Amino acid sequence: WDVNFGDMGNFGDLGDIFETFFEGMGMKPRRKAYERGTDLELGVEVTLEEAKFGKTVNLEYGTRVACEACKGLGYRADAGLKRCEHCGGRGEIRESRNTFFGNFVQVVTCNECRGTGEVPVALCHDCKGEGRNSGKRSVQVEIRSGVADGQIIKVKGMGEAGERKAEAGDLYVRVHVKSHPSFERRGDDLYMDLEVPVTDIILGKKRTIIVLGGGKAELVIPAGFDPSQELKIHGEGMTKHASLIVRLKIKTPRLNSKAKKLVEELEKLLGEE
């Protein structure tokens, strides 16, 4: 490249100027021949049960897919390619540009052949030479057990198709976990409220409770347990290493006259100790 500092009149955009300067010195890599496909993001909603045990979901979505007529080439394969006349088959051309550094002559990628040095003899009529057109894609996505709300799953190569067999974009699936009427999730632990009669607190009891997913687990309430504290059932959280935390809520009974007298007698006995 040649530099002439005689012309300082065109200051232009500083970003473009420095890009031109360093590109001309060979310090910036040339762009790829054809555009990579765009990445896509989709959302999927799962229940708390599905988040715990895992699920495979089938997704179908609209995007640009490889052209079926030309198999993504963008041109008729039987007609083939010919040398690009614009760049003489070199894939690059020399351009002159004025900056406040002076007049630069730089080597840039040929826009006609995208740096390949060849152009199609006959473009595909279906995709107009792009190698892709509008369509639909479908994919199975495995949502693993214990997935968190907002977690993103990457599916490589399932985004938009690239231009003329260039690399396809990736698909990103964002998982939303729906709230549950009985269980609250905090990290990998689950929380639930359990209403029990006051006698269970005083005497101590074993209760069978329904855990997330419909299974059963045994909960031991120690005699005289402080209901402001929490009980844990290990292994019944979102993972086998997490817990189900049970918060006890005392159910106040309705007393008839006989039951009321018994409670009053109990109160006197406790007061005498």
C-alpha cells in the first residue's frame, strides 16, 4: 500500500479511519467468504415436576433453511463456477481511500465473489443465489433434571442456515420453570407448608406427606418441637443431594365444651409442674 500525506481534507469517521489504516497494514483478518447464519433464541415453559425429573421437548420454529433446490449452494451445480472477472480470480481488489492520514491504497475482499475468486455460472432461481430461503426447522431438546429457571440450553448448528453453505447459527433455548401451588423452589431445595394439629406438636407424630411428583415420604415431628423451626427431608429437593424443607403451621381446633374442660385441666396440670 502507498501513503500520500498531501491530502488532509477528509477526516471522516475515526473508527473507519483506523480500521482502514490497520487493515491496509495487514493487521486485520479478512472477512469470511459468506455470512454465517444468525443465532436464534426460543423460550420453553416447563412445570416444576418436569424441571426436577427432566423432559425432552420437541420444538418447531420458522427461520431460513438451506435451499432444497440447490442443496444450499446458491447456484446450479451442473453449470458450475467461473473465474470472477471483477477481481481476476484473486478474491481481492485494491481500493484507494482518503483519510486525514493521507491517501491509502488497500487490499480488500472482492464483493462480487466474496473472496473466493469464483462466481456461479447460473444462480439458483429458488433462493436467488443465497443458498437459503424461508422455512421451518424442528429439533428435540433435552431438558435435564434440576434445570434452573432462566437457564439457557445451546443447540449447536440449529439456528439460521448460513449463506451458500456457510456455517449455520446456533439455537439457544431459554427455560422458564412455572411456579407450583404447593412447593416453592430456593436453589435446589424445595419448601412446603404443612398444617398439623397442636397435638402433633405436643406429643410428636409421624406424618406421611406427598412430595413433588406424587411420591410419599415420612416426616417425623419430635415431641415438643418448636414450630418456628423447619424440618428437613433429605433427598426430596430438586436433586438427590437437595432437601425438602417443611414448615409446620398449627391448626387451631374448634373445641366443644368437653374438649374445652380437658384443655383447662391440662393447663392446670402444666401449671403445677
